[in-house]
Amino acid sequence: MAQLDTLDLIVLTILLIGTAAYFTKGTYWAVPKDPYAGSYSSANGAKAGKTRNILEKMDETGKNAVVFYGSQTGTAEDYASRLAKEGSSRFGLKAMVADLEDYDYENLDTFPEDKIAMFVLATYGEGEPTDNAVDFFEFVSGEDVSFSNGGGPEDRPLGKMKFVAFGLGNNTYEHYNAMVRKVDTALVKLGATRISAAGEGDDGAGTMEEDFLAWKEPMWTELAEKMNLEEREAVYEPVFGITEREDMDANTSDVYLGEPNKNHLEGTSKGPYNSHNPYIAPIVESREVFTVKDRNCLHMEIDVSGSNLNYQTGDHIAVWPTNAGKEVDRFLHILGLTERRHMVISVKGLDPTAKVPFPTPTTYDAAIRYHMEVCGPVSRQFVASLAPFAPDERSKDEMARLGEDKEYFKEKVSSQYLNIAQVLERVCETPWAAVPFSIMIESIQKLQPRYYSISSSSLVQKTKISITAVVEEIKVPGLKPNIVKGVTTNYLLALKQKQHGEPHPDPHGLTYAITGPRNKYDGVHVPVHVRHSNFKLPSDPSKPIIMVGPGSGVAPFRGFIQERAAQAKAGETVGKTILFYGCRKPTEDFLYKDEWDMYKQALGDSFELFTAFSRETSQKVYVQQRLSEQAVLVNDLLQQKANFYVCGDASNMAREVNTMLGQIISQQRGLSAEKGEEVVKAMRSSNQYQEDVWS
């Protein structure tokens, strides 16, 4: 045996120490990890060491139903939670809610016959899956799908799976509810049994909630029959346990006062920054771009240098809002929590599959201010669920009527755009102290980031992101007039006022905790992340483009034109760049009026701006009319393979522009109207026609 030299001994010692450390970790030396130490998703999703096998998870937790969701803004997740909760309380189902990105799908071919899968799927953008549903959609709709037992589509591998599905869509988009339709078709093709017809909610028509309610009742009837379920009187069963921590002080360092995760709590925020982990970015510039006193449009410059946040021209920036103090106070008061607003609470899932929607311990105030969509729309189902906790019999009867009578609810609640605290106030001004805080956490969506089209070019300002945002306000007339304020845009307006020296910003009478939890946003900062988009300039700058963007819909096109102007200055050949822009009056709300001349100087004859002013004269003029007037130019550029872009209102403008383009093509090329529409559809399919629209 060879003699060991010194180097050998050192290596052996290191190996022995490493081996001992590996096998004793978690026993002698590991420090228990705070579940919120990473991003919020890793704290509450399927983490390392947690199974990605949904059937294993269901067996471990004794579940016989799973509600999968594909959600972009939180609404589909909310509906999924409601389905699971209702299945449990009315039919005794042991249901869990599952984020599609937390699990693998190869073993769905072993889904038991005595269990049910539910899918709640939002359609995002132009018929695309939501970010968390991309992998699932590509898997079930793929040509070469392969399951754990080796079966392909022709083997009908999902023969034992029973499912139901509900989709969330918007009829102002061409690919209305495309996701639920495609997934429904794919699952059936793979052999799964559809228990009840897929439901489709329409946000464009404003009927999403009623569509959901109309779908679920016959669905439950059919499901109960197929699975031998017996309906029982629904009794509230909390999903979360709330413990008031009188032993803790809100000012101690381990209490979350609005911080999204442990790193933010400890003041050591680090990337990657994303939809679960925002970057606290300084606002380096803010200004008003309207010239009237009764309306506001903000231009802001947000500095992301040092964050490793990257964007491309055409992407979106997400702003994480804070609820207005007035609405936080209203909510606390009506629940009888004003005196206990700073009481520390711990929130714990009473079911192993329940995900607490924010980090704890926290306080009532922090949960409401930073994490709960308390200004959001209210559902009939939610109102009905609060009836048993009413302060008196009259209020209980009124809540029950609002929950049952569709037209009465529309008259009293939805047409007035009331939030839940306002509903409770109007039914009974006495505090509703019997309402469990748990039902509020379960029934109110998590406060979601708002997305804005970036109005700058990443080529020109790589680490500074521009936002263009109209401050939203809806005035509802009546005996009790209600004025609904945009949650995020008024928050941004308060930040702008602060930056311009206002010591106590209160836009439209609203105040905000603009310095953030523990003053971590002081110095005018805002939490943000970037979402990538397919709304992009052609890679070849010599290719012509046509842009239609009235109002704040011009935002991404400012970035597009800013980029092309820089390319022209750098000596590159830039193709024809046409913008159709509309607003009310050139003297009131003509966005970036002075900048267009500057870009014209850089681009020369390559750039043309066509304007439409709807209130300048008695004759209202809109961008689609200007488009029609330039039919020859538009058609000529399209035949040169110009990209065609639309940004703005989906319900009217975008639809009418789509129709107008079909008419231009049919008239200019001597085609039938139907053929003109087909050409436009082909442009969409090839990505020559792109939209960034909202309703």
C-alpha cells in the first residue's frame, strides 16, 4: 500500500468533513429557514424538497379535487379559490387550489377515476396562456406529448380523468377565451371526460362575475350526479387561522409591515426582481403632460440601474400600488378594527394546501394597505357569504337579497362601483365586528401590480424606464354619488406631488403611505418589475411601420420612434415610420407635442404624424377616420410588408381600426370585404399586425 503524502491527507480530511456536513445538515448545524426568505413565490409555491407530483400531493393531503388556475392578474386564482371553497362547504369535496406552474403534468395519465380536476384559465394578450400556464398549455397541446406510461394522444392517456373548465376572456380581443377552448379540446382529444360544458366569462361585456355564477350552478349539479355528491347547507369554514399576537410589538424587526419578503424586511433586497419580488426604484423625474386642471396624465422616469432589470422597447413595467389611506381607514372602521389596526397577527393555512397570500406576522393595517385589493369590484357570492355575520336581522336580510337578486345587486352595488367596505357601510353603518378577518383574506384578491406600456427606448435609455399614465377617475351620479379613483395612478400622482415639493400630497383628497413600510420608499421610490412583451419593432430598422395610438396608447410608440430617431442619427437606414395619434384638443391633451418635431428632425421624411382631435370642433374626428383618409399610403406600406401596430382601448378604437384596415385592403386591392378581413387575420397570424390593448 502506498504511503499517504501530506496532500492526500488534506484531500481526505476535506472529503470527510464535507460528507459529515452533508449527512448531518438539518440536524446539528442548519439554521431553520424563514419561509419568506426568498421571493414570495418560493415561499408559497412548490419549493425545493416539495413534490411537483400533483397526485402525490393530493394523496398526502387527502384531496379528491384539484382546481388548477392560469392567472395573470389574480382573477382566475380568485375564482379557483372560490370553486374549491364552495365544493368543500356545499358538497364535502376535499379540494385544493394549484398553481399550474408548481406541478408537472406527465403523470396526469394516472389521475384516478374517483377524483376531479377543475381548470380556471385566463386568456392573456392575443390568445396566449398566462405566464404561469405556458408550460402546461404547451404540454397538453403539443404534437409529441408523452405521459408517464408512454402513451401518446392516439392512446387516449387521460381516459380516467374527469374535468370541468371555466375561462376568463374579453370579447374585444380577437382570440376570445382561446385558452379554455384550446385546453378543453386538447384534454378531450387526450381522452379526458368533460363533466359539464366549459364556461366562458366575458370581461369585455362586464359580465365576468355573472357568467361565472351562471356556469357554476349547472356544473355543480352535473358534477354531483356524476360523482355521487350530496349537497348540504353551506356553512363558513375558515381556510386561514388568524391569531392576534399580543406578545409582539408591530415595531419589532420580524414583523412585516408591507414588505413582500424576508430580504425586503431585512433591508437586503436582491434580485432577480420579478412578479414576486419588486425592485424599489427611484423616480428620477415626473411631470404633468396634460395642460388642463381637471385631468392628469403623468410622465415618469424610473431608474433601474444596478438592479439587473432589463427591458426591451415595447415591454411593460409593473407598478406595485398601495391602497389609499381613506379606503384603508374605511375598511378598518366598518370591521371594527380601527383600535386594533396595529395589532400584530399571524395568519396560518388551516389546510396544508392553503397558501397565505402575504408574509406574516404582520398587522391588520399592513395587510389591508399593501396586500388586499380592498377597492376592487364585489361579487354577489361574496356579499351573500357575509350575510350570517350582519349586525342585525334587517342587514342580514338585505345582504341575502343582494346576493340572490341579480338586478337588485346591479342597481345597488355594481352600477355604483362600490367596494366591499362601501357595501357594508350602506347596508349598516354599525361596525360589522362579527365578520371574521379570515373570510376577508379568502374573498378579496391580492393587491396586484398594474402594468403600463413602457414609453421609452431601451436603446436610448437602457437603465431608465419611462411611464405615461392617465390618472383614472370614474364619477358615478345618484342620490349617493360615488367617485372611483384609480388605485395606482392616484398613488403615482401623490409621488409626483411629493417630488415637486408638496409636503403632504393628497391627490383628489387621497393620501398614501408614500414612504412605504418603515420608510423604505423614502426619497420618492416605487416598487416595480418588468414584464416582457411580444409587442416589438421589426429587427430590421429599414422595414416600414404603421402605428395607431390615441391618448395614452401612444406610450409604446414614443419608445418606438425614439429608437428609430436614434438609429437614424447613428447613420442607419430607417424605413417609413407612420403614427396616427388622437386626443381631445391640441391645446389640452396632445401628449409629447414638442417631442414629435424633434423626432421629425432626426428622421426627416421617414416620419409622418397624422392627428385626430375629437373635441376641437363640433365634428368629432378619430384615428380610424385619419387611417381611412390615408388609405393609399397605408395599403402601399402594407404591401411593402410594413408592420401594423395598435395600442389603446380594446372595446371601441382597436376593434374599429381592425375593421377599417380590412375595408382599406379590400377597396385598394379590389377584393371582397370578406377577403379583406382574411388578409387582416393573416397579418395577425404572421405577427405583422400587433396589438397592445386594454378594456
